[in-house]
Amino acid sequence: MTSEPQPSEQKPKLFQAIGILPGNVRLDSQNNRAFVKIQGKEYPLKYAPHKKGMRAWDALKLEVGENETKELRLTVYPQALHFPGRDKTHILGFSLVGFAPINGEDNSSDKDVFAAQDFEFKLCGLWQFIPVCKTPCISIFRNFNEETKARIKPLDSARKLRFMKAQHLPLIWKDALVPPFRFNPKLEKEEQGKRYFVEIKARFIPGRDIFGFESLNGIPTSEIPPHFKPGKALKAEVLELKKQQKRAKAQEASNVNEAGSEPPTIIDKPKPALKKKVVVQPPT
């Protein structure tokens, strides 16, 4: 008796951001930093914080050599640094996953890059506005699992917050199937719009430091995959700790200034004895 074929299991939806960047890589061996130059602009390049990323980073240093440059095709995770104030421009950087010579075979062990072409990225995350960016973003959070939860449990609050930090990647998506979520502080939670999880292929636009929508990899859904998100209590705890550290540094600087500004001790020197004036009488 032949058993009927079972339907293939659908892969679980996960937050993800990965893609391909061609460019000239420059190493600053003195500071253990690297940069990738794309169309005349340099972007910071660092290692991805896992074993694969560390191996790729060590291999990159051997490939490029000290204080040299080499044209490579990089597999990277994108990162965005935003600043308070909507008028301030964000900064993009990348974490190295793997690399290969131009037109060579990619040595990356992360093969789920959908056979990406140069500048193509797979972005899976929340489609939304954030307060510090005029352009809507794909927000990439850390995927949740019990193993990772146990691993970060002993970390202090500041390190936990850094681990849970999301990456908000600006995206141009005209005629999007679903609107980007925008939080309205005047509305109750039940009145807010829906957040959508989207899976797309996008192209990195170096001249504008943003991504541009190319095609869908899945249907947008309001079912959001489990992910790490820092709560208000954790944020408040870390903020208070930073304030305490700032006050401590200010107090230390004040103590140093006070110690350095004490007037020197003045020792009274004995006044020299006055010489007795001798009056000479003229001869008579």
C-alpha cells in the first residue's frame, strides 16, 4: 500500500534582514575596523555577533590584508542608527556574514539569501513609522525562542536592552498593499491601526541610504512572529542607570576641579629689619 504524499511543512515566519553588497573593502587593522566603499561612499562594516560572523571576519582580514583594499561581494546584515529629531539623517552600516571575490563563489554558510543579486535584500519585519524617521521602515526584531531567552537571562539590564534593540530600515514602497502602522498617542490601544508583518525583496539605494521595494515574498499578515521586545520597566531601569552614571561622572569632575582650584597656602616671610639711619653732622 502506497502512502499518500504529505503536504510540505510551511516554514515559520521569522524576522530577517540579509542581502548582497559589492564594493571595495578597506581594513583599519589598528582599530580592528573595516569599511566597504560603494559608489564613492564608505559604510562601516563589522562582524555579525555569532560564530559564523566571527569566522567570516577572521577570513576577511586574511583575504584583504593590513591597510589594503579589495573588491568583494559581501553577504551582510543591514543596520540603521537613528537619532532624536526627525530632521537628523540616519546612518547605515552592515554586519558581515560571508564574502566572495567578485564573480566568485560565496563562502557564506547562510544560504537563505534567495539567490540574491547585487544590492538585493530579503527584509521580513513590521511595516511601520517610527518617531525619529520621516520615511516608513521595516522593523527587524530579534526572533524569540526559549534557548535564547535562557542565554540572555543572566545579562545585566543594559546588555539585555542592547540585545533586544530592533533595526529600523527605511523603505520606499509606493502603492503598498497595506499601510505602514503609525502610532497615534491620542487614540486608545483598541483604536490604533493594525501592524502588519511583511516579507519582501528590496534593493539597497546607496545614494539615498534607503531601501526600495521590488517584490513580495509573502502575503502581509497581522499575525506577528514571536520576538523580543523590551518592556517599559527595562527601559526605565537602564535610563535611570545612565542618569546615575552621568551624575557620578559630573560629581567626580566637580571634585577634581575643586581640588585643582584651591588657592596656594601663603607663608608670611619675615620682613627685613629696617636699617637705622645715621645722620652725619657737618664740621663746625
